[in-house]
Amino acid sequence: MNTYFPKAKEIERKWYIVDATNVPVGRLSTVVAEVLMGKKKPSWTPFLDTGDHVVVINAEKVVLTGNKPTQKFYRRVTSQPGSMKQVRADKMMQTFPARVIEQAIKCMLPKGPLGRQFYRKLKVYAGPDHSHQAQQPEVLDIQP
């Protein structure tokens, strides 16, 4: 008996919408990463993209638990020596709340071309408005 692998035309993709209001970042990112990879689908295959699209709204209302707002830093480096920039998590939530969720989810996806393909199916918005009503996304409920 041969192992069944779904073809690209056979993969059915859905759209989900997640409201991030009062949900911890870690809980939100683990659930969204599983949906992006398609881990809960019976057709999941480790080397194929069988996941769904996810739209996250209200990113500005997400919760950082514990001491993370003051002790967690987001670091980035340019190509120049000694150019590391770091921003505290509470400042990042004020200026770019969508980047906090995007980075948390991106770190939970596999590294390489397949992980980048998963990441392209993620859309994060700071407020309640989004431009994906035409896809008729289903509500994905995450308990805080």
C-alpha cells in the first residue's frame, strides 16, 4: 500500500479570522501557527503547504503576561557593525502592535522556504478593520 500525498489542486484552503482582544501573545501565536501549517488537518504532510489563511484583528489589544512588557526586548541589526537596535515590548506595542504578533508567529513556524510560504498566509491588523471580507473568513475562537 502506498502513502497518499495530496496534490496541489486537491488542497482546500479556508480563511479564518481571529480576534486578539485580551488573548496572551503565546496562546494566540501557537494556535495561529498550527492553522497556518495545517497540523490539525487529516491531509497534513510535513513537506507540503496544506495550511489555511489567517487574519488577526485587534492586535493592539493583545496581552503580554508577567514582566514581559518591561523585560522583553525586540532586537534588530542592520549591516553596519555595532548597529543593534533594541526596543522594549511595551514601546513596541504602542508603536507597532502588529509586529509583536507577527514576530511571535514567525518564530513558531519552520525555518526555510516552506516556513516563508506559511508566513505569507498571515495577515495582522492593529484595529478591527480588515480588507478580507470577500474571502468570507470563519471565526476562530481562542480562549484567553
